[in-house]
Amino acid sequence: MLAPISTNGPAETRGALAYNLAGIAVLVLLLAVGLAYLVDRAGQIPARPVAALGDGDAVQQTIAGRELEIPATWFRYGEQMKAGFASQIDLQFMLELEPGLAPIPVGVTLLPRSRARPSSALLDAVYLHHFEEGTVGGVPGLVGKALVPRDGYAGEMVWYDPLSPMPFVAKCAQAVEPGRPEQCLRTIHLQSGLAAVLSFGAEALPYWRGFDQELALWFDQIGAL
């Protein structure tokens, strides 16, 4: 049996091709219009206010039996901005660590004290056993020690005050995004019974002596100190 003979000639093929190209062009145009609309809408959304001491419009939250009054502008995530009980509160402070220096953003996660060990305790209990030989300078008053590249510590370094019985201790690592400064973590216990996990750029390390004094102003305003 012979195969059916196609009746589509060159003219019909060219017509179908032109029709398809026209459809693609329309689709690209619609995508471009949609993208322009989204860009325009993004430009109309007002920038979120930067957190500052003295902010009002407080939200009352209770964590680990402690009632806090937190300005709405301090919350890192909008979904947490509601009154009631919380197991974790994520905030952002803008610390003025040096006169004339631009405020440095510090992420603050408040937790019950039982859920986080302070960095000062981890220094002797954990970090000390993972130090490489030698020290690193560059931050006046702090000693820098690289951690051995195993057990998840590859590329990380600990900076600490060697003279204090309750030392400033921060563990820093390269940022995930290329070109960003190193990111540091530090956990402290507050007298209120809460723990605070602090995250900040390594550019704050040279001003470590005024770190806790500035933090106290923010914690005191919300009743967490």
C-alpha cells in the first residue's frame, strides 16, 4: 500500500511558519508588558522603614514567659508582626557603634535561654578543641583563630577577647553571596532569661568594645534586657 501523499505545498508551509512566528512575537510582547508592570509596581511600593531607637507602634509578644513591647519596624519578617505568644522572634537592630560611623545592621533572634548556648561557653567547650596552630591579627583587642577544616568548620574563624572571664566571642565565615563581607554569629544570654543569637558583618568587629553597650539600649526598650 502506498503512503498518503501530502497536499501541503511550499506556500502553505511558509504560511504556517509565519503564523507560528507571529504567535511567538505576541507572547514575547505580553511577557515584556508584564515585566514592565511588575517593575512599575515594585517602584511604587514604599521602602520599609529602617529600625531606630525610639520607634513606636509596638507589638506585644510573650516569649519564655517574658512580655516584650517590640516596635513594628524592628521585625525582620512581616508574618511575625502579630501580638501573642512566640517561640522565636527575629528582629533587626541598627547599631551605632562609633560616632560618625553609619549604623551597622545586626540580626537578632530571641529564644528561650535553654535553646541556645552562649558563645563564651562554646569557646572553651567546643571551639578550643578545633583551633588550628597560630593566630590571626587585624582586630585590636581580639585574637583570631582559624578552625580546622573538618566537622563543618571549613573556612571559619573565631574572634575572642582573651582577657575577659566572660569574653566577647564571634564565629565568622565567608558570606554565601560572592563579594559580601564575612558574616559572624554570636550568642549571648540576657538577664531576662532569654538568649539572643546575633548575626552581623565582620566590619563590626573593630568596634566590639561598644557592642554590648549599644545592644543594651535596644534590648532595654523592648523589655528583653
